[in-house]
Amino acid sequence: MAPLSLAHALDEAVRLHPDRPAVAMPREAGGATVTYAQLAAAAGRVALELRQAGVGRGDRVGLLCPKSIEAVAGLWGVLCAGAAYVPLDPLAPPSRAGLIAGDCQMKALLASSQRSAAVVAAREAVAGVEVIQIHGDGQLAESSYLDGLARPSALAPSFTPSVRPNSRDLAYILYTSGSTGAPKGVMVSHGACLSFAEWGRWRFALTPEDILSSHAPFHFDLSTFDLYASTLAGAKVVVLDEETVRFPMAASTAMAAEGITVWYSVPGALRAMLRRGRLARQDLSRLRTVLFAGEPYPVGELQQLREALPGVELFNLFGPTETNVCTYWEVPATGGWPWSSVPIGIDCENCQGVVVDGQLEPVADGVDGELLVRGGTLMEGYWGDPEKTAASFLPDFLHPHLADRLYRTGDLVRRETDGTYTFLGRADHRVKVRGHRVELGEVEAALDSLEEVRQAAVVAVPEGGEEGADNELIAFVVGETTDSEGGLQGVARALRRSLKGRLPGYMIPAQFRWLAKMPMTSTGKTDRQCLLAMAGRDESMNESGSKGSNPGERRS
């Protein structure tokens, strides 16, 4: 039977595959592995301790620790206790942990240290929050709730809950960056997560023989495919710790050494692995499917990935955290590449999209508009913000007889006559320059297509920093900065000449700034807030590039 909740999905995995490997660490990180029976037993211990601490159905429990087997068991323990987990970014400033803990009124916090600054901030934000230390060093410590994992005969489920969560209960809350600067909590139910995980299991034909990678941090929605689609299939997931993910060579080596069959990450990770991780030279004979999502993949570099992995299925998955994945596109194995940007594909089989104009009226195929989505994967809403929730949903005018909703993604798309969507950018990334509407993503795509550019991002700021002034575009570029005609200024002139053949004059950036490395968020996306902060600085710079606004930044 189909699982009724994520906790029930784990029960079913134990019933069908008790002795199969469920979660493992890479060999370079110790190589520890636990079976489904062991994972369920560890989760039961967590659930028991949470219940003894007063955690009940619907309560929020934070998770603040490095990626590890213990962390995975912690997530499952929260779910088995009927609570919702709230993963925190261990690399974020401590104040953010306090802000999130206070916003969702955490009942408890699973942490690797009770004395970290982030834990202190959470305690200050929520009086009485129970802090439970789950492990100290990422290993299978005898003092942790995983005590005994190395001795399977000593294991027995220590907690059988009297109340299991149902499909409408919250499974987790993922905090994403808000437009106001404050994080917003996306509430996802067991049913929504199961709808996505079951779609992923079915669409990519996962079996107990598969080995999935867990590349994304747990506070990023990409992690839910790795954790839960693998459980539905009885497959194994290898948890790539922060150290492995940080280095492209370590990640590509782990892909080969662990025999990964299904890989899922942001494009930036794959691009780095191809450039600096010798991905094409690894023995990837077991790899059959590569999924990527989170940001656009430059067409030229995707062609390189296609050539490096000729026998592997490649899929572009698309969707905001609020819908998880709502469209997908399979990269052709052969043939030409007529696209200027990578398509985002067709509706997932458990979702339905509709494109609307500024008056929220459906538009014909071939017309630009905003993408609305309905289906089983939609979030419940934003925690503690009913006004924002109400503004983000519309009654389902496609099926007025159903009490259903359409989510406003804020993504600008065009549906072609074959049903394939072309991504045009974000509504909040569309700016006015000299009276013209400019989509920043289009400028970035043009830059990415140039041979001299390895990575590019574009921001818009008021000219001279004066409020109300016309916008000017600033391009941040990672790429070649030597030029026989005059250093950075010469490279900038060459880029402008190339862009003139691709873009109208008002879309060509007024400034180019070179970076040794693009700033990234903890989820592997371009950190646009950091770029905006850099763009707003007014340090001068001479033509030789002797002064920059931050380490590694040079201007022209």
C-alpha cells in the first residue's frame, strides 16, 4: 500500500528491506553504514527522547549539526515523534538560528554541541527550548543515541508511538531568504513531500539496487529527494559531508568510489566537478542518472557535461521551494543544441502549470507570463505569515468545483506549442534601464555564452547610488582577465564588443567587475545579496586593477 506519512514510509522500508543498507558515509569520512532496521531503531530512540522532553504532534524541532548518519536518524526521529523538523544551516551566523528558533517557537533542538553560539542564540530566542545533543564529532559515538549501531544484535526499537502523523501534518519547515531580508518558513506536509518523493521514485525508476548521493544541505529542498525517494525505493543514500561537498575533486572521487547511480545537485557543483574535479576521468560505470536544479545551467557547459557523460541520463528539474519540483526536462543524448538557454521542460505528472499575464489571465502558448502551479507537492503556506500566504495563492480557476489553490511562483516563463516551458527569469529580477524592461537572466545568459567567461552574474543598482536614479547594470565575472590590448579595460572592451552582437545597447552592463570566485550561498546558489552589497561600495579603482571592493574583486 502507499505510505500514509513519511514515518510510515520508513516502517514499510524496514518491513520490506530490513537488512539492506539505508544510509552511509563516504569511505573518506569513515564509511559507516546502517541498515533500514538500524536506522529505524536509532530514529525510535530520538523520538522517545523527544517525547520525554514534551515534544508532541505538530511541535517544531530544530536540527543543528553537520551532515552525518546521526543527523539523518535525527530527522527521522522528529518525524516519528509526530513533530516537524526545522533544519538550520551550521555555517550561517548564530543570529539566524536565534531568529528562526524564535519565529517558529521551537520546542526542542537537536544539536551537535550544547555550547555553540547558535545554540545559545536559540536558547535566548525561545525560553525553555530543550537542547538534545545527538553527537559530537560526526562519528558513531558510544555516548550518542546511535550507541550500539556497531553491535546490531543489541538493537531493538525502543519507541513505538501511539500516534503517527498523517498526510496533512507538517513534516518540515524550510527557511528561505525573504525579500524583506527576514527568512520565511516554507511549511511542507507529509503528503506534499510524499507526492514529490513518490514522483521521483517512479519517474527515475529507483530500485533497492540504486545508490543515491545526498549532496545538498538538509535546509535545502533538494535534500528531500535524496532522503525520501531513496526510502520509498529501499535504496541506499550516501551522505556527502560538508568537507566532501566543498572540494570538487573530493565530490567527483566520492561519486566514483561509492558507486553512485543517481546524482542530484545544483549545476554549480557539476560545473566545478567537471572543471576542477576531473569528473570525465573518473570510473562512473555505475552512474545512470544525473539530476540538477536550483539555478540555470549555461548551455555551453551543459554540452560539455553531456559529452563527458555520454551514456548517462541528464535531467533539469525546476521549481521553487514552495512547490519542490514542478517541471522537468531531459537533456537529449544526441543532436544539435538550438537553445540559447536550457529549457525547464514539461509539467511533472503530479503537477499542473498555467501561464498568466499581469492581470492573472491565462495566456496562449508562445506568450510570456508568470507560472502558476497546482498539485500535490504545494506547501501549506508560510509559517506565521497568513498575509504572505494569502498573497501567494489564488483559487484554482482551472477547476472551480474543487477547493484547490494555484501557487504564484514569480517565475517568468513561456510555454511553447509542444508543452515545454522556457524559463525567462524572475519577476523580481526584471528591472528598468533607460525606460526599457530588462531581464537580468537574459544578460547573464549572453555573458555565459562567451568563451572568456566561466561564470557571470548581473545586478542592477541606481546610478551613482542615488535613490530614484535610473538603474545601471553591473556584471560580476569569473573568467580570463589578461588582454594584450590593455589589461582589465581591454577585456571589458572585448566583452562589450561581443555582447553588442547579442544584446541591445541598454542591456550591456555599464561596469564589469572580475572575481576570483563567485560568492555562493550555503545551498550552492549565487549569493546575489553579497553581490548587491559589493555593487553598492564606492571605492575607486585605477585601470591596472590595483584596488577592489573585496578580496578577489577587480573592476573595469
